[in-house]
Amino acid sequence: MIFALVLFLVGLGACGTILLKVGAERVVYSDGIAILVATALKNPHLVIGFILQMIPLVSWVVLLKYMPLTKLQPMIALTYVVTPVLAVIFLGEHIGPLRMAGIGLIVAGVLLVSAS
């Protein structure tokens, strides 16, 4: 049950990251900090992305009450697996063989930690 919740929260965080990437491309950076903040606050991708990032953050605090940090933190590393997959699907990014190997190592590490 807790593992399913962690996976759901990892998915939320990864979706938030994708929305932050999309939103970041629409923010005006060259006209000063006031314009940057104003365009960021009016950017639905950034706002929703930020919210989707905050839900897992708050939830981790609750989960830490019920799980050892040494088990929860590596499970959160699945974000480094889900986010690139979503970036390929929704942003058209490319994952090379070396990066794929690294993602595979993360998955193997999470499986080892989760099994202990």
C-alpha cells in the first residue's frame, strides 16, 4: 500500500517537473525580476507544476513517520526514472544509451533497497 502511494507521488512529482519545463520556456527572463515573477505567476504550467511538486514534498513528511528514511529516500529516486520517460513522451526529448544505462542502475538500486 505504501509503495503504491510512493509510486503515485513520484508520478505527480514527475508530471510537475514536465509542466515546469513547459512553463519555463514561456517565462520572460530578459526584462528584469518583476516581469519574470509576473509572467511566472500568470503561467498555468508553472503554477500547476509547482503544486504537483509540492504535493509529494508534503506527503514525504507524512511518509517519513511510517517508513525508515533509508528505504523511502531511494524509492523517491524513481523520479529519475519516470521523469525522463515523460520527457520523451511529452517533450520529444531523446535518451541515449548511456543515460538509459544510468536509469537502469537506478531501477536496480531501488529494487534492491525495497527488497531489504
